[in-house]
Amino acid sequence: MRKQIKAQLLGSAQYLVQTAETLEGILKGLSKEVAVDVLSQIQELVIQIGNTIEDSEGEGHETIPRLEQACELLYQLSCSLDQAESGNRMRIQNLKVIFMEVKKEIEEKIPVKLEILFVPYQVSMWDSLESVWMAAREEEQVESYVVPIPFYDVRPDNSLGALHYEGDKYPDYVPVTPYWQYSIEKRKPDIIFFHNPYDESNSVTRVPEQYYAKNMKLHTDLLVYIPYFVSEVGGPSDHQCYTHGVLFADRVVVQPESIYEKYCTIYTKVLKQHGLEDAFVPAEEKFLPLGSPKFDKLLNMQCKIEDLPVEWREKILKPDGSRKKIIFYNLSIVPLLTYREQILKKIDSVFSFFKEKRDEAVLLWRPHPLLINTINSMIPQMKEAYLQRVKEFKEEEWGIYDETPDSNLALVLSDGYYGDWSSLMTSYREMGKPMLLQEIQIIDTRRRIEMPKKKQLQGEDTCTLEHFYDFVFPSNEKNSKQSNVGEKIFQYFLQKIE
């Protein structure tokens, strides 16, 4: 039974107990007609309690016979108002005993069933919530719902464009509930987990207003924001510490140590600057340094070549069956907006380099999932040239263009990371694989520089792409680390809500 429904039943049962204690005196001062009406209203409440219990616990629940007995006593009372008081006094005493037993049984024998709602937005970001959901689905006293919500493109004039919905892209093991079949306002889940923090401030995509954090907060006991990204040591950008999702969430789950400290520091500073200390939850209560569930998906994932799509296997395997090097190539949004057309020259340079290496290596290109949306919204003049490069890359078939909804496959499968600074690099660091941060303005991939030292993260200003390529070797090793952040997060909130 839902927590709030049980609370309502206990309130009703307590009201019946109190009414029974004073019922004899109340009836004495009433006409027979009014007294019968009062008893009828009490009986209706008893029937309502019974119906609610049957709907939740089934018709055979042990409390139902007691409620039926109470209805019979109330009927007898209404038929014997003109008879001796002693008989009615006994009936009222019996009613009181029954109502006290009903209240006790509701308290002790009807378990609370929590309803937990997961509200993902883009399927590529689902890994920030998935392991928490996996822990929730194993708990017998929890009903969990995954309700992917739609989102709009945002046009350059800030108006809303096409509506997108990715509910059909989730893994088969995730039971998706369509958003039009789940009303947050009516169901009022006990906990809501979400990962979209921007609400109306997002200039690329935007969710419908009813899914803004400030609105969801009105219909749940606990609104929990888990960032869709992971941060490097020192924390995220300042603005990500006080987005709408951060401000209106009851709790925010973040990575520990310096990242947690930055969230607390920036959030507190912004509240003080705007005189909002009393309007929002204080930092020490809001932020929970429990870690990121994204690491669960990444570190627990197994990737076998034979399980990959056929077209991927054909590009990865050499004629002798051995495996080529796989370089993950990532383009993100901030460099695109900063360098614009220079990005296209960089892409051409990178493609030229890896096309020559096609017999020994595969470039696995996975642009940021919102890159096209960003181009449409903010630099539409680049759209045709960018999409032409995507088209040629796909048609020439010397690399892999990754359009799968889950970036973790590419992260686990690849041997090295090359591209823009991204939260994906934090995930890559966890796996201990080499990374080269690209410099957009450096086009010469083979320029002469001093031989760099081999280390996990380097910049293209001190290590050429040619040198980095030589550092990367194919690896068939499984992840040596394991992660259970989602279980830890779920257990924390389960204890809090109970």
C-alpha cells in the first residue's frame, strides 16, 4: 500500500476510534432522523476503508471481516435507537474495540509499498540512473517506474521546435511506461529521480514544463537530482552547481571529495549573493557525496567482439582474426561553439590520418548526442558542411559512426580516447586507458616535436596524434574494477523515506 494511502487510512481509523468514544453522548442529543444520518455517514467511512484495503491488499485481507462486523453493529444501532440504552451502549463499546483493532491491523499488518519514479530524458543519459533503478526493482516493497519524458528542439529565436521521444530506444530489460500513461500529479510518487537540470534555461533542447524540477517537486516527498555527467577532480563548471535542477531538488547526489566541496561552495555562495539562504535547502543537507551511477554501467559492463553488430565486427577484425586498435573520437559542444568552421578543418585532418591507418586501426566516431541539435539551434550555417562529413564518413566505411543510445559500449570497446574535453574522459580515466586531448587549431598530425613521455592524459600541444597512436595497443582485458554506487544510493534513500 502506498505510504500516503496508509497514512489516510490510519487517520480515518483514528477518527472512528475517537467517534466511538463519544458516540453515546452524541446520539442522545440528536433526533432519530439525524442520529440515523450520523450512523450512516460512519458506516460509509467504514465501507470506504474496506474498499481501499481490498484494492491494495486483496479481498481476503484479515481486516475486512472486522469492518463488516462494524457495519452490522452500526446498522443494528440505527434500528434500535428507540430501545433500551444498555443494549446500544454495549454495541458502541464493541464498535470501539473493533475500530481500535482495525487501526492496529492497518499499522502492523499492511506493509507500505513505496513508489519510485525515474524520469530520464535522453536515452544516452540513462546510465546515470540505471543502477539505482536496478537496485529498486529488486526490493519487494518498492514499485518502480521508468518514464522517459519527451523533449523539444530549441530554435535560434528560443521558440520550441520538433518534439522528440526516445522511450522506444531503451534496452529490452527496462520496462518503459509511456509518459502519457503516468501522471505525476495524480500518482504522487514517494521519490522522483531525474537527471535533466536545466529546465527553461536550456538553449538546445527543453523538456515540457510539467517536468521542470520546481513543478515535479510539488508532487513528491523527495526529489533527487543525479547529474547526467561525471566531473574531473575540482568539480564541474560553476553554473552546474546552481542550475534549476540543483536548486529545486531536495537532494543532489554528487561525486565525493573536491567535487562535492565545489558543489557546496558555489551553491552556498550563489544563495548568499541573492539572499536565498532561507528559500532553499542548505548545502550540507542537499548534497550527498555518494558517487556517480555512471561508473556502475561502465565498470561492470562486459564487451565481447562476437556480440557486436556485424558491420562493427567487420571493421574491427583483421583478415587473420586479430583485433585492430580502436580509437574513440569525441566531439563536444563547447569547442564547436567556440571554433565553429575551424572544427571542420580539424575533422578533415583527423579523418585523413586514420584513413591511412585503416588496416591497423578503426576510428570510432561518437559526437556528443546534442551536437546536431546545437548546430541547428545556434550555428545553422554549419549544418550542411558538417552533415556532408558525416555522410562521407559513413559511406567510406573505414570507421565506425556510433549512433547507439549508450556511450558505454564505445568506452569499453575502445583502446584510446582522442577528442575534446568531456565528462566522458572522467569515465575513461577510471578504466586506466590512454587519452589525448585534441587542439582544434593544430591540423598537422605529424609535426616534429620532442618525443613525449607516455602517460594516461596528454594534450596535443605536447603529444602529436602520431605519437599517441603509437602509444595505444589493442586490449581484450576486462575491467578490473567493480562498482555498486546505484545500490548505495538506493539503500540510502530507502532508509530515509521509510
